[in-house]
Amino acid sequence: MHTYRSHTCAELTKTNVGDNVRLSGWVHRIRDHGGVLFVDLRDHYGVTQVLCDGDSAAFAELENVRSEWCIRIDGEVKARDESLINPKLPTGEIEVYIREMEVLGSAGELPLIVFGDQEYPEETRLRYRYLDLRREAMQDNMKLRSDVVASIRRRMWDTGFREYQTPIITASSPEGARDFLVPSRLHPGKFYALPQAPQLFKQLIMVSGFDRYFQIAPCFRDEDPRADRSPTDFYQLDMEMSFVEQQDVFDTIQPVIAGVFEEFGGGRKVDAEWPQISYRDSAMWYGTDKPDLRNPIKMQDVSEHFRGSGFAIFAKLLEQDGTQIRAIPAPTGGSRKFCDRMNAFAQKEGLPGMGYIFWRDQGEGMEAAGPLAKNIGPERTEAIRQQLGLEVGDAAFFLGGKPAAFESVAGKARTVIGEELGLTDKDRFAFAWIVDFPMYEADEETGKVDFSHNPFSMPQGGLDALSGDPLNVLGYQYDLACNGYELVSGAIRNHKLDIMIKAFDLAGYGEDEVHKRFGGLVNAFQYGAPPHGGCAAGIDRIVMLLADEANIREVIMFPMNQRAEDLMMNAPSDPTSDQLMELSLRVIPQD
């Protein structure tokens, strides 16, 4: 017999009754039933109930065992009494009578309990992550993550892609976040960077003649943490294709992503239609570039109904350039109580409030109610109702000003309204391609123009498009949104050197700077670069959605905390004096 086990803790069934077996695992739970000790023995695969009584030689030793001790047992498989069968377990028809036991690893007092669903502070969970990971939910999440990655790899190979690895230690490149820098011992005073993404290398792979590349790539960005983003590192499905247009990328990656969600979505519907929505329309309709289309609410511009109206706040606001009044329809939200709740929501978001109108049946027909309705009169309120397609029992909420100032709050309000009124279909994955991103944006204070998205994207219209106002230039850039999260980001790349030099020049990067920072790519583009494009899909975020988790740390094996600290490994840590001397570095003390 094997030293540690003849079977896993998920394998034994009624067909094994009478067999002598050996199991190893952790003590999940132990119960004393009046001289009979029952132990739920757990390993990575499942749970088996084992037991012994005073007649067993192992009884005295088993009495000392506590939760999470690692043990090996030898014993005989017995059938459970019909009334004691546990249909929830694959091993629920049997139990193992222990004849011999060995403690493989004892455990001290536990800082968190593995059995059950107790809640613990994040600091405790991350400091003792190896215990936290023993919990069933975490085991399931990590297995799901592994299975998703394996499925993605298979699907990419089946689509004609090959996997190639790109460097981890490289040069800095602009990807919209801060780099993690690595000091060079051999070149004092110089630094490598951990790649924010394999962007430049995958483009060089295309220039090198490899037609379809993919990689499950580690990426490193020194970012402020969010619930759906790791503050240090993450993994993405990185892919690139030659001789393609934007639609070719969509047609290639959509079956891969859809297939993964169908395979691991737990029966939830995966929408077959993935609409293409312009960035501008997405901001207008949903207040975000990653809309949740499970929510049917679509915002609309209703400025004309308030221009010159009796509601002075909105009327005067619209006299200013670049302002707008936007309505958020709220089907079934037509009660003063709900409107007051949403008004309080807006105040928590830092706004004075939200105007609202709701429509009710007064017995003699429909009536518009609320402060706005009184100020603008029945003709305007009726025009608003008809534009929004609302009926008795419905409401609409209004925000005004420059869209950049209120759009994000409007998007949050749309989400809250959809959830509170039960309009959002939770049992579904709804995808949308967001396209036609602006290439550039201007700093509100300085007016300086810079890239708003990926700087290596091809501008729509090529070189001619770069001769006018940069803020009007659109790029062949795209994101894939799902249920309110950005899952995929990509672009058709700018493979023509003259267009690239001009594009960077508009963002304030001279030709010399482009050659200095991206010399490898610039040089390669002088030797027959093919048209190419691709995208990257966030593995962590995909698994987070499939696992129905709200925080990305629930699907990462060893995540950092909110302050980008590894409490378990005590990172970041202070370097030794010898390390600093080797690297010719000196740490300046912080006040």
C-alpha cells in the first residue's frame, strides 16, 4: 500500500465496502458521540467520514487530535445505515472504521476556522492565507481559475494560435500606470521595468512573421487598489494577429470568451448578440464606458425640454456652453418615497440632489408630480414622458451641467435604480463592444493634449485625421464590457512609422523622444511591418465574474491587501545594506 493513501477523500463508494484503505488529509471536523469519535477527513478532492470507538487501537491517539491536524488513517470501509446516508457527499454512503492512525502534522490554535462560513477581517485572511485557502469556497475559486485558464489555452490553440513567452525584465513603456522599476547591478544608476503588458513585444512578434500569438501573461502595474483590480500584478489573455481589421479581432475572440462563460457560468445565460456601441453613446446612455446591459435603462438628453423653462436652475445652466440635462428613466419607480431615496443617494455622492418627476393616476387621468413638474408645466412634462416612453407608475430623474462633471454619478444612479427596482437581470452575462474611443484628451487645467487610451493604436482616417483638432480624432480602439466590468481592451495597431511619429508629436512626444523610448519598435517598423491588431482579456476579472465574487482578491491565490502589502510574506521589506551597496543605491528616509 502507498505510504500515505490508497484513495483520495472523494473516491470511496458503496462498491468499496469491506476494503482496507488508507486515507490522508486534514481533520475538517471532529465529533464525540459518547465514546465514538467521528471525523470528517478532508483533502483537496473531498470529504470522507471516518470513525473509531474504544475497541480501536487508534482511539486514545485520536482523542488528542484537533481541527486542521494533518493525519493518515488505515481502516475498513463500511456501509452507512440507510438513515445516515449523506446525499450531499460523493462518499455519503460509506464511512471508514479506523484501525490505525498517524499524525503527519499537528496544528496549533487556529487564527481562523476553516469549517463553516465565518467572516474574518481581510488582514487575518491574508496574513494566514494558507489557512484561508483551505476553505471550501476558496478551494472552489482557485480550481475554477485553473480550469478557466486551461480552457482558454485549449480554445486559443484550437483557433490556430500558438503561445509564446515575452520578457519579464524589460524597458519601461507607457500603458497608463506607474512602472515597477528594477535596479541594475551591472549598470549602476539604470533600471529595468516589469512589463505593464507585453504590448511592444507582441507587436514585434507580428513584425517577426508569427501570424497568431497568445500568452497567459503576467502584468505589473503600480496602481491604487480597487475591488476589481489588483494593486501590483495580474494575468491577462494577451493575443495579437497579423493582416486583420477590427471586426476580425472581434470575430476571433468572441467565441473564446463566450465559450468560457458558457462552460463555467453555472447555467447563467450568455447573450449571443454583442452590440457595438460607440464610446460617445455609451457615456450618454449609461454614464460609463463599461455598461451593464443587464439593466435596460438608457439615459437620454432632455435639454430642449428645460431650455427657457420655469425651472430656473436648469434653464440658466443651459445658457452655458457645453452643458446638458440628462434624464434617467425609472420604470415602476413612480413613488415619492423612492424618489426621495434617490435624492438622498445623489446627496451622498456629493451633489445637491437630483430633480425628479413621477407619473401617477389621479382617477381622471395621468398626472405628473414632483417639484420639477410644477415648475416646467404639463406640456413639457408630457413631452419628456413621451420621449422617455414612460407610463403611470414610472419616474424620471434629472442631472445637469457639463457631462464630465455628472456623468459618473448618473451612471451610478442608473445602476442603483436598476437594482432597487428589480430591473437588472442577475442571471445573465451581457456583453458589448465599446468602440470609437477618442485618441486624445486635454487636461482640464493646463489644456495639454495627451493620449487617452493606448498610444500605439491606429487613428481612424490615418495621417489625414491627425491634421485637424486632436480631440476629434478617433482610434481603432475597443473594449469589451460585461455586466459593468471591462473584460477586454485592444486596438488595431499603428504600424506605419510616419503616422506613429505624428500621433506621438500631437501628444507632446518629439521624434527624438519616440526613438529614445521605443527604439526597438521604431527600428522594426522600418523593415516591413504588417497591419496587425489584438487585445488582452483580464483573467482575474473573468474568474471574478464567473465565481460571482465582488472582490478580485477572492480569486487570486496570494493577493496583496489594499495598501499593496503581502502580510504573509512581509513584503515590501527593507533591503539590507549589502544589497543597497551592490546596486549603488541609497534610500532617502521619509519624514
